[in-house]
Amino acid sequence: MIEPRELPYLQETPFTADHCLKCNICTQACPVVPVTDLFPGPKTVGPQAQRFRDPDLPSPDQSVDYCSGCGICTLVCPHGVRVMEINTQAKAKLAEAKGFSLRNWILGHNAWWGVLGTPFAPLLNWAFRFKPFRWLAEKTLGISARAAFPTWAGYTFRSWWRKREKKRAQPAEDARPVVVYYHGCSTNSYEPRIGKLAVQILEHNGFRVIVPPQACCGLPLQSNGMFAEARRFARKNTSALADYARRGIPIVGTAGSCIMALKGDYEHILGLHDDDTRALAGGIYDISEFLWGLHQQGKLKTDFRPVSAFPPELRALIGDSIVPYHAPCQLKAHGMGRPALDLLDLIPELRVVEMDADCCGIAGTYGYKAEKRQIAEDVGAPLFRRIREIGARLAVCDTETCRWHIAQMSGARVVHPVELLASAYGITADERAMI
Amino acid sequence: MDDLLIIGAGWAGLSAAAFALHLKPKAKIRVIAQGIGSLVVTPGWLSLLDSAQGEVLAAVRDLAARHPDHPYALAGAEALERAVRLFAQIGAEIELGYQAEPPLYNKRVFTALGSLQTPAILPYGYQGAAQAGERPLFVGFEGWRDYYPSLSGEPHVLIAPPIGARPWDLTPTDYARHFDQPPFRAEVARQVKARLNGATSVAFPAVLGLEHHAETVQSLQDRLGVPVFELPTLPPSVPGARLYNKLRRYLLDRGVRLQIGHPVVRGVREGKRLAGVEVAAAGKPQFFGARAVILATGNLYGGGLFSDDSGRVWEGIFDLPVQHNSDRQTWFSARMLAAEGHAVHRFGIRADAQLKPLAAEGAPLAENLFAAGHILAQPSESPSPFETAEGVALATAYRAAQLALTQP
């Protein structure tokens, strides 16, 4: 299904293929190409195959399924071809023609499992660590038994938020500027601590945080080719949040890839060109982007404690080492630089260094698929090796599946930038300290 | 706010960043580029003045004296030598074998089409060409469409190392990754050795390792017992990628921000200065403030200049006036590989003696904007810009970084 064209001809994703010189720079930079023969490269399945893709005919190319969607091709292209976006649309075309597997349907609906699983957290967390169960899931569904699954927290960020709001006395007059917090599914069900820290960091900087109803960004559906459903999620978010953006209320999130979906994918991959989508795209911020923006205006509180005053556990993990920072592919796609790194540089005694690896390999749900698991491990191998060589026991990364994958494969603990910022501000996710 | 913001990640942009680090180690430096930058489409060697007969730096000084509006002259007499010395220092750290201690003399290297080139500074892979001897053997890979050794010279052989099912479909980088694996090298050496037939050296396309280049060249030489050297291939270039990868690590390790992907679309003025630049990012434009900006986006090839079918040529970010011929008939020489190059390659912006780009009225556009590399116009009677390609990039990058870092 192609929506009516509303962008200038050559900016429309499928037609950016016309800018392709076939230089193969994207093939050279693609992290999947070196580790498998099953993927002929972004140029071949992207702009090259695009010539054979009639909107009304089935996609001619199956190997595009092995594209991880990391988007490095789009970034390195000197001519503005949206290679990854073309590939993602082609994957959706494949799913439309061939249908999708139960496995991809399950992985695509992460939004549901997070919430539905919360009451059964102990059981599920046990099951996902129980090897025969994982073996069975691999054999029957094709979900890799080796992939690191997150654990259910047993409560949701939203439930914590509701309780906190009830307990706290609401001041009659609140002149603080308002920000909307967009938590995403993972923070809601698996890592509520990140949301708790983010909210407090924003409050520490003088904001009133609100958490209006919101939906999954739809990225797992989008990358598994289920565009129709992904668009339904997108519509929920645009209609829930666009008004805040129009009123100049920033929407701030902690999930780098989800934010990117709202910022760019809705328009350039899902083909939504309406006013709500554009307003939301212009008004949503990654939390580091938002905080760094404050700092540039001289409005960020910089009462950061040095590492030596961090909680002992974190201090021990950092030790004398530099802290490796991996900028996830989806975060690079924002085009906002490395605001997390810029912020972390403000913390005394902390030495954070950006790794030169392109992709950690997991690429959302890609590395959870049994047939792609080895690829996901091999793609990230240089990054894992570098972290081990440095001897770092703590690393930083902005997106969840990347964090879990890097942690599993490198042995380091991998935290979100807000976890370090919070420690530097003296903020904890401890219940008593928070209310 | 950054101390220095560099637009462009080609030879000029990346070396400006590296030089700035050496000139002021604590400076906050950011590089922003649309796409990966031109290193991966260059052979990876450094042309300073390919036609120089004697010491190259002296010949460049002479060239600058004869052409006061040449970028070498704008960069100043000392810039190239200082740039080259610094590059040698960085080259030693990144272990690609770039030796650049003056005095410098041009080297003789082979091309894939059997001609000779004479750049001044070479990475390991090309260095063996100096010991090619009477009878170099040109080696290619069976079924590979990117390199035909018979075009490079005779005698030639085609070998068939184990590279999987689709030999025709591989890029130079794919071969380079195979060469990073010791068993693959050993097999290549075995097949070539059997067909050496008295060769005095062995030439390969430039795919001898991506991550482990020096080790690859060394191990092949050890096994074959004769000098081994590379010939540049079709793009994307492996020697260019090696340099890019190593420079990237070098810069990131030292805190430089390297943002590849989204283009700078305009400058933000504040009186006579630039407050910073705006990037066409996802969702909304992103502003990056800087004390000084270096424009190193290249010419029509690099993406700094644009043209259309009316003969108009423009600069894409600051709309700087471009020195060019408006008659398109005069843009190209009659022969594609004409030694003098093409007029179109000399098009570029004009800058003052401080490398500050000049606006339409002839005054600098902004006090803290500097230009480096091939976005600078080259005078029509001077040597072809290809002869001085990397030299101009390095010299102007050095000078621009030096001037930019003195900004308040």
C-alpha cells in the first residue's frame, strides 16, 4: 500500500534510489555483508533491486529479509539515498505478499507481551532462563535460544507513576514548564528504573513531567514488515502527542530507537505525511538531546558529583577504566550528534570514549531470530572485543536491545546515559528517596 | 559550543580534525558530513605535486610563488611541510606505514591500467612497487569483475582462492576481509608461488587486508620471497577505507565527535561571525554552535559544489560565489584522461590569505569561517588539481585549523 505522494519527487523514499551511483560505499560499510553470504548488500537489495519493484507487483528479491535495518547504509551514502528505508519498505512488501511467521508476529507485538506478562513476571523470568523452554521456543518458533531477553520488572512504569502522582501533593499553582515523558514499552515493563530516573532528572532541572496515554512506537512491527499495524500504533501516538508538540511542550523519551521512529520513520518508512506526524516529529526529543539543548542555553543544572562520590557499586564497576560508549545505529540516524557523550563529559572524573564500531548486531528483533542469531553475534564482535580489550566492566548505550545484547556478549554491565547522569545528580530509583 | 566545527569528512576535513587535535589537544572538535567522505574513493596515497622532479616540498614552494592564488599559496609556504610532518606522526600511530619525513621525493607506483603515477607519500601496500624489478607478476582472481591483471601488465596469472559461491559479486572490501584471515593468505601464497616463474615481484589489486594490512603484506612477502605491492582498484577503495577506519578510531579515542549522515544545510550568522551551523536532522533542524567553522565539503565531486544544466554552479551551504566558467562547452577537455585535467575540476570558492571564503562583495563572509581542500578554486594555468590532490587538502587543512583555533 503506497500512500499518496506528498514530498517533492526525489525526496520520496522509493525515488531516492534515483540518486544512486552504484558506488558500493554502502556495501563496504554494511556490517551484515562481512559476516554472511546470505545478504548481497544494501546496494543490491536496495536501490538496485528498486528498479524491479513495481508498487503493484510482488517484490522480486527475498534476500532483503537479511537486512538488519541498522541504517548505516543511509548514513554513509554521499548522495542521500534512503537505502535502509527502501529496504524496510521492500521487507513490508514481502510480508504483504508471503504473510509473516508466527515468530515475527510475536516479536513484532512486544508492546503486548510487556504489559500482559507483568503479573506473571516471576514465572516468565524463570521460564526465559529455563534452557529447555528456550530450546523449545527455538525449535518450534525460531526464536533464538541464545538471545538475551529482558526480565519483567513485575510492575509497570505507568503504575508506579500513577501511584506517585496520587501520593504527591499537587501544588495549586505550578509555574514549572511542562515536558511530556514518552517511556516506550521497554521502560514500562522491563526497565522502569530508567523512567524513574529520567523523570527525576527532568524534575531536578525544574520541569513538571506529565505522562499522558501513549502507544508503542510500532518499530518492532515496522521492522518485521507489518506496516498496517505499525501505522495504527503510529496514528495513536500522533493523535495523542501532536497537540503537545504544537503547544510547544517538549516530548522527551529515553528509548533512542523508539524516538527515531516518531521523529523520522513514520514519515520516511511508514509514509505518513500528515500534519500530526510532522508536528510530533518536530517536537520529540531524545532525553540526552533535550538535556544537552538545555545546557547550550545555560539552563542545565550541572551540580554533578564526581565519580568518586557515586554509589559504591557503580564506582567499583567504573574503577580506573575508561567507560566505552556505543552510539546505536538508530541514535546516529537522529542526526543530532552524540548528546549523551557531551553530557557525560560534564561529569567530573568520568572518562567516556565513543567506540568506533558501527553496529552491535542486534538491530531490534533481528538478533532474536534463530537464523540470524549468528549474524547478530558476528556483527557486534569487534565492539565486544574492544570492550573486553579495554577491560571495561561498565559501558553506556542509549537503546535497550543494544544494551542487553552488548551486556550479554561483552560481559560488561551496560547502562543508559540517564543512569550515570542520575548518579551524578545524586538521584536514585529507590522508592523511598523518590516520593 | 565547540571550539572547531568541520564540515566534510574527506582528506581535508579529517586531517583538519587530526591537526587541530595536535595544535590544541583540549579543543572540542566536531566533524559533520553527509555520507562517509571521499577517502573511500581515493587510492589512499598522497599526491603533493606529481610532476615534481626534485624535492617535492621545494617544488610546491616554487609553485606557490608562481601562482599566488593557488590554494598552496593561500595556505602559506610552511603549511604543507608542517602538515606532512604531522601526518607522518599520525601515520606512525595508526600503523599504515605512511612515511613522510622530508625531504620528499615522488615515488613510482603502478595503476591497474598499466600506467604509472608518482605520488609522494605511500602506505605499506604501494611501497613495494619501488622494488618491482624487471619482471613483476600481476595477479588477479578468477571470475572477479573488478580487476583484470592483463590490463595492468604481463606476465599475469589468475588464481582461484576459496572465496565462496559468488566470486563475481565481491567488492574489493570483501577480498580484503578474506586477506585478513591467515589461512586465506596462505592459500593465495601457495597458488601464486606455484606460478611465480622467476618473477621479481608480485602485484595484487589493493585488497591486501582491511584490518590487518601490514601483517598481510608482510606475510605474503615472507611466503613468496619477493616484494609484494598493490595496485589501486575500482572504488570503494580498500586503502582509503583502511585510512578512514584508522583515522576514525584515532579521532574518536581523542574525543572528536564524528557525525556521518546528515548534511549541514546552512550557517547561522551573528553579526560578522557565524554562531554555528544547522544540520538537516530527523524531525527538526539541529543547531551546532562553534567558535570557528572549517568548510571542507569538496568540489563538484565531494559534494560541496553543485551545478545544473544552465551552467550555474553554486556552493550548497553558505551560497558563496563560485569561480567558474559559465559556458558549459569549456568545462571539459576533449580527452577524458587529459593530463591537464578538466577546467571543471578547478571551479571553487575564493578565499583570502587567511583562508576565509569571500562573499560576493569580495570581503570574507564571516570572521570565523575558513575553507580547506578542494572547495577552493584553483588557477587555470597551474598543474592539474589531481597532481596536488592530497597535498592541497592537507596544507589548507593545517592552515585552516591553525587559524581557526586562534578564534576567541
